[in-house]
Amino acid sequence: MPKIPDLRWKVRVATEEDIPTILDLCYQLSVYEKIEFKGTEELYRKYGFSGERIFDCLLAENTGEVGPPYLGVALYYFTFSTFESRPTLWLEDLFVPEEYRGNGVGTSLLKELCRVAVERECGRFEWTVLDWNEPSRQFYFSLGAVAMDEWTTFRMKPEAFKKLAES
């Protein structure tokens, strides 16, 4: 991607008022990844900005005069590693619109996430990447990330976990 002169931003913690922006950026990610998007303001408010909060969010806010008001988003939460005996920062999603990639926005979001992981004394910082998303894979490799090829992600959809729960 070509560098955009005078593109400036700051990474900040998202607030409840940012929900429409978060939804928009996450919807754009779903289009890129060809995944159905079911997000609503109510669900993002409940799980990101209420007493039932389970995720945190960072935004790359445009501080310059070029581009949209927001240039990227990162949604994350914490799990626990039984083996490290420390928290794991789990990056659920990071998205920068294609026309702004290559300018350092994604790197800035990841740097802030790394600061959070250090502050929280995490033993790991992990995420998944779609196999076909070679540009993202190469970007993460360039920052020192490694692929965990020996691990397979499993998923149960509601119909499967409800059936098992009721058995």
C-alpha cells in the first residue's frame, strides 16, 4: 500500500460513545473476511461497556486532515494460560481499512496492545489469522510473531453447545 503523506493518528481506549465507529470498522472487517456480521449497538454496549463487560477496545483516531475520523480498531480480552500461570492477552480482531494499511496504523495498535500485555504481566499475546490472509500473516511475521501450526482451533456453534449442555 502506498504511504499517505500527513496521515496522523493516536491510539486510545474506546468509549461507549465510540460504539457506532467500532461497529462500522468491525463490519468492514467482516466484509474483508467474508464472515456474516451480527453486531448491534446493544450487544457491543452489553459486552464492552457495561457490568457484563468481557472485551476491551482500542481505536486509532485520525488526528490529521487526511482520511476518515478513525483508521483502525483492535478488540481484545484476557484468558488464562494454565502452563504459563499468567494471563494471555487474546486479540480477537484488528482491522485497518485497506487504503490506510502500510502507514503504521496496525503497528501502532499492536504496540499499544503489547504495552497492555506487559502492564498486565501476560505470559502470552495470541490471536488467529485466516489461512488465506497472506498479507496479514506476513505483517505479523515481520513483527516477530510465530504461527502455532501444531494447534488446531475448534469451534462449537450454539446448536452444538446447547445440545451438549442439555444432554
